[in-house]
Amino acid sequence: MLCLGIDTSNYTTSAAVFDSEVSSLVQKRKLLSVKEGELGLRQSDAVFQHTVNLPDIIKSVLPADGRRIDRVAVSVSPRDEEGSYMPCFMTGKGAAEMIAASVGADIRFFSHQAGHIAAALFSADALELIEKEFIAFHVSGGTTEAVKVSPDKDRVFSVRLLAGSLDLKAGQAIDRTGRMLGLAFPAGPELDALSLMSERTYKIRPFIRNGSCSLSGLQNKCEKMKADGEPSYDIAKYCIDYISQVIYEMTAEILSAYPGLPVVYSGGVMSNTLIRKRLFDEFGAVFAAPGFSSDNAAGLAVLASM
């Protein structure tokens, strides 16, 4: 079965084709353009860029031998919850519906978050977890959440929110710190590299309540460090250490309530070198491979095959 996945998030246009018979996947993505000095896009701008990007992105992943797509999957909402909506996902939904109708393919609708979880499992060769319960973190510029994932015969799996951020998302905190330090948006890769130059180790005491976190204090502290003339690499290290400690404490608290469940991390923030190492060492967690951590359609194509 050939399955086409389409994802139009507020950061990336992406498409992927998964061949379930040989378990091969081809994916293509394009980061949306953000003006220098800005930290994101208005939805109208994201919709326009997706409209421009989608034809070439989709054509680049379609089989060169002309084989027919059997099933199309697309993200239609940020999360699996009532009222979750962003206009940018309607761009992908429209394209997916037109393609499915034109080739006579089945179509499946999923959330962006579900795609992230499935991409993480596929890239980590851990798809067998879909048949079990596990804890999944989605940590990005738009989301900082932990959910409990359970098998679901109709939707492959269902999710239940356990905890999240009460204010800033982790990716937002990274991007705001990066802008303050003069880094390009999105700032994750450059902040990661900068933090590795620091030899400082910080003891962080983040605010955690009922498993959920607050990240506004991180931004305030980084701004103070900058005003005090501290080196950029130490500010970057503090930012990363803070987020690492937040995710660690959230995970530990959740596992105290659900002992023994596997933990899966996805989202662009979870590609960070220091964060990945610490959480793997502490919890033996499953991570999306770096190429599958940021927004992508791969998980959607895999879910369609199921």
C-alpha cells in the first residue's frame, strides 16, 4: 500500500510517501520563511506560503514509476481535542481531499500531534508501542505537552492530556532567547551549538504544578543575564539546562503516577543534544531521530497505512 501524508503546520510544509510493503519512506519539507527579527508568522502568511509550496513538495515525493496512491492522510488540527484549530492546516486538508478524489484514494484525518508521535516511533524503530499504552511528550514552538497514548481501533491510537505549559512553550522560550542573542529563527539549532561552548552547570528549580510547568521565568532570567553582560554561550546553556530540568521533572512526576510506561519524546525541541542525552540516560526514553523531530508528514503517512 502506498500512503501519502501531508502536513501544513505554522512552521513547515511537508509531504511523505510510505510504502507499507517494503517499509520505505520518502519525505520532503520546506521551512516557511520568517522575516529577520520576527518570531513566527501570521496565519494568513502561513496559508499563503503553504499554497505556494504544496505543489512542488507533493510532486517531489510521488512515485516516479507512476504507481497509484492508495491512501492519503493529512493533519487537520494541532491536537486531538475538541476546538483545536489553526487555519494553516486547512491548506493541507484541501490539497489532500483533491488528491484523494482525483485518484480514488481513501483519506484519513489526523492531528499534527498524532503525526509527531507516529514519526517518532517510526524513526526510532519502535512502532510496536502503538499496540500498548505509553507517555508521549510533544515539545515544540507551538506545544509543550505530555499525553497518555492508548491503542484505539478506529484512530490507531487516542491521546489524553496529562500536563503542559501554563504560559510560554519551550520552543517559544528558545526562539525568544535566540532573538535576544542575535540568532536566526528558528533558533534551536544555533542555540544548541552555542550552548555546547559553555562549561557552566546550572542548578535549576523550575515551577511545576500538578505536572505542568511555567517557562516565563526562563525568559526573564535570560534577559537579566544579557543585561549583566554574561557571555552568550552561558545564556544559551542556562536556557537549555532550564528546559531540560523542566522536562525531566514533568516526566518524573508523570511516571510516579504511571510507573513502568515507556516514554516517547517528539517535537523540534527534543532534537537538542544536551536534552536528549539527559532524558535518555535518566529514563531510557524513545526519541524521534533528528530528521523526524521537527514538523514533518512522515508520521501521517505511516498512520495511514495502519
